[in-house]
Amino acid sequence: MIEATLNKLAGHILGMDEASLVSLWEKYKTRTENFEISREWEEAVIIFFIINAVRAKNQMFNEQIQKRNQPQPEPGQAPRRPRGKPDLRRVK
């Protein structure tokens, strides 16, 4: 029962517009920082973490899409190293 409820809740959250959620981030951050012993404060904390979870999920999703879109080396070809400081060692 709890898992079904959480899955349903996750489905609803995934259907929300990220930009709309992010626009509420500052509001709930402020409410979370102003502790008070109340149900409203507890709900604000949960909302704040839901917004952060959606942002983190989207960041991870975008990183995985970028990885998939990068050209893959040909079989037998050495993988390309990122540009920058070369990996050199002194040999005597």
C-alpha cells in the first residue's frame, strides 16, 4: 500500500513542469530555514526536498544523454583523452 502510494506520488511529480517547481525553490528554502514546530514546516521541508530531487534527477538524466550522444571510439582504437594537462611521467 505504501509503495503504491509512493509510486503514484512519483508519477504525479514527474508530470509537473520543472520550471514551475524550480520557481518555488527559494520560497521553500526560506520556509525550511525558519524552523518552527508545525505541520506546515514539516510539509515545507518535504516540498523543498521534492524540488531538489526533481532537479537532481534531471541533472543525472541530462548527463546520461550527453554521454550517449558523444561519439564512441572505433573498435581497436584507443579512447580519446580529454584535452588538458597530459599524463606524463619522468623515465630514467
